[in-house]
Amino acid sequence: MLLLAAGCAAMVAVDVLNPQFSPVSETVSRYVHGSAGWLITTALLAIGSASAVVAVQVGRLPGGPVVRRVARGALAVWAGGVLVAGFFPADPPGRWSRPSMSEMVHGTAAFPAFVALPLAALLLRRQLTARWPAARKALFAVTTASVVATAALAVCLIDVMDGPSLGVGSAPTLVGLVERLVITVDLAWLTLAAVATARLSEGRGARG
């Protein structure tokens, strides 16, 4: 929980510290080249590490072993992708047409990670709800939002690579805004999953 909170706070801080960049049209990871850019690396490593812990905890949930394994694998792809994206920084803002090798590795790791998390959320909704019934509506809401927002992000990324055209007013693309929405709902899901799996550990401790 602390790692997730630290990662979220670091991303918000970088947005505040870099008013020269547009949060609507620039993705968060490109802020690594701005003021306090090291916070982006810190945020990605923190979120990736927290996600790895959640993936381990998910393996202990009751239910079908196949679903658990696929969901755990999806979370591993998410966690690994976020960590790799942290070690290989994106290119500076505004550079989309000629990506560097670091940008290519960053994007190759990030895209499947964004796809993997909503898959894990869909697979684990019943198991997590069983562990934390009071969070049923919240889990449904963030899972649905993650799937929809991720689909929108894919459209925005394809548009950016082909030459940004899906924008509003002075912003040529909404990819930055949509990515922030995806990150927000994904972090919300990870937080709920962390609490639900922690309740599983606490229940076992109490029985012991």
C-alpha cells in the first residue's frame, strides 16, 4: 500500500513540477526528462514492486487453479512491464516519429502491461469479491473502467504513432489524459486487490 501511494504521489508531483508539459497530450513517462524526472523512475519501480507482491498474494486465493495461474501470469506481465519501463526511460516530450532504442524497449514493455492488468482484474473479480464482499461494487467499477480506459488508450496510441489527429482544441492528442485515467483506475484496482489479499492473510493468521 505504501509503495502504491508513493508511486501515485510521485507522478502527481512530477505533473505539478512540470507545467511546461501538457498533461493532456504527453504521457507521464516522458516527464522523466523534466524537473525532478527521477520521480518517474521511482514511481514506476515502486508500482512495479507493489504489483509483484500482489501477484504473489493472488496465488493464494481460493478458487480454480487455472484462473489463478492465468491471472497471476497477467499480473506478472504487468509488474514486469512497469519495472522494465522504469529502467528504460521514454523519449522527451514531443518525440513520437523517431523513437530511440530506450523508447522502443519502454513502449514494448508498457503496452502489454497495460493490457494485462484489466485481464487480471476481470479474472479475479469473483475471488476478490469473495474475500471482501463490501468492495463488490468498487471492484466492478474499477474493473469496468480499466477495460474501457485501456481500450481508449490503445486507440490513442495507434493514433499517435500514425500522426496525432484525435485531439481537442490546441491539444493534438488526448493520449496523456487517457493514460492518466488508465493509471488512476489501475492503481485503484491494485489497492483494492492488495487489501482483499491482505484480508486473506489475516484470516489465515487468525485461524492459526
